[in-house]
Amino acid sequence: MTVAAEGSPPLREAGARRSPLLQSEAAQGFALISPTFLYALILLVLPILVVIAHSFWTQDYLTIDHTFTLENYRIALTEPIYRDLLWRSLYISLTVSLLTVALAYPIAYFISFHGGRHKSLWLFLITIPFWTSYLLRVMSWKVILGYNGVLNSGLMGLGIIDEPSTALLYNSSAVIITLTHAWATFAILPIFVSLEKVDRTLVEAATDLGDGPLRSFLRVTLPLSAPGVISAALIVMIPTVGDYVTPKLVGGKDGVMIANAIQAQFGKASNWPLGAALSVTTMVIVSLMAGATVLVIRALQRLAR
């Protein structure tokens, strides 16, 4: 009993020292998110590791040869067909990002600065197109841009063209138009959130100091909303590179993107290693392009100041 009594104070002190650490907000937060984090880690990192591993192997008819090789990357980077598809995908993705942000910013600006009591209503109306499926929205653009579609019929009715145009559908332009519409809401919302955080007193101060509306926008509002612009650009740019449904439905042979080639390698061609190499190459290039986009926008933000 004496030994236990003598040893108990140090044990209590050690427990007292450990308890603040275990009861800290950081430890409790980690314990709260750790199951979800591990679950997401397994679902995200493990498939990527499997894809990377496959990219260094080769397809041997119905089996996979696990001998290490860089042949798949050589094909992905040097074969003209894959190189052209990759550059086309990057061009379409970057163009869609620029158009989407350019169209989304005025809408987000109007809602934030002039929406008044009806901001929630405007945001609700913006999300209405998402009540329908993505596939249905793509098909609606196919109807609009088709040979006998709404746009051709309207142009013929106005006397602008004499016969339906075949240049509206099954090309890169059709893919860009469809993707710009499909991802518009994803660009409007982050820009709106960023604009809501802009201190209105700074805008008023710029006006009081003699800045006109344009100069005040360029020197105050736009730089402060740059995080939302960057988020919107990345949210649109990254997924559109990997879109294969839209090019398949409205792109035709001139609108095929790298994702269609990847899907073909994993599907009909049954060449998983080459498809994996194309996937990894695309991921790396898109990551570099996303980083470059962030740097360019931040550089423009500094110049605006």
C-alpha cells in the first residue's frame, strides 16, 4: 500500500501531462476526421498508385507483363495522335476556363453588389439547370447546334443564312460551348463568395479618393476577389481536361479529347498500361498547367496593385 501510495503521485502527474495533449483541439479534430481521411486516402491514393504501377508495365495479349519499362510513356509523348489529342484537350480546357470565368464574373458581381435582398433567389435560379442530369444538358446543346436545330432554324428565319450550317456541331467549338455552359455555376459560386468578402468601405474609400468605377474595380475589387477567380479557373480547368462524354456526343472527330483515347485504351483496346501512361501524363501536365495558372493570376494581381 505504501509503495502504491508513493508511486501514485508521479503517475497522476504523468496522466495530467498527457491529458491536455489528448484533450487539445488539434487532437480532437484529428480524431474526428481521421476515419474519413483514411477512407478518402484509400479511395484516392490507392487507385492512383495502381494506375502509376500499370503505366510501367506492358500488355501481352490477355496478360500484363510486369517487367519495368518506359515504352508506354514514349508512345504517349511521341506518337502524333496522342500528342495532338493532349494539346487539343489542354487548349479546350484553358479556353473553357477563360470563357467561363469571363462570363461568370459579371453575374457574380451583379448578385453580390446589386442583388440586395434577393441574393438567395438569384443563387437559387442559377442552380436550376442542375436539376437535370449532365447528359441531358449536353444533349440539349446537341439539339440547339444540330443541322436542323434551334440555332440554324433561327438564323434561317432571320435570313442570315440560306441553308443550315454544318459548322456548329461536331467540332471543338461545340465542345467549348457545351462545357462553358455546363460548368458556369461552378465558376459563379466561388467568385460570388470571394466578392462577398470584399470590404465595401474600401470601394467607397477608393471612390472618395477620386477613382472612377473602372479604376476602383481594377485596383480594389478585382485584386481582392482574385482567390475566387483562381478557384473558379481551377475548378473548371481540371475536370474539363478529363471529360469524355461531351466530346463523344457533340465533338465528332474534330472534337475528340485525350480522355476519349484513355477510355478506348481501358475499353475496346484493352491496353491498360498505355491507358495508365496516358492518364499519368495528363495528370502531370494538368498539375503543371494549374500551377502556372495560379502564378499568372497572382502576377496580374500584383500588377493591378
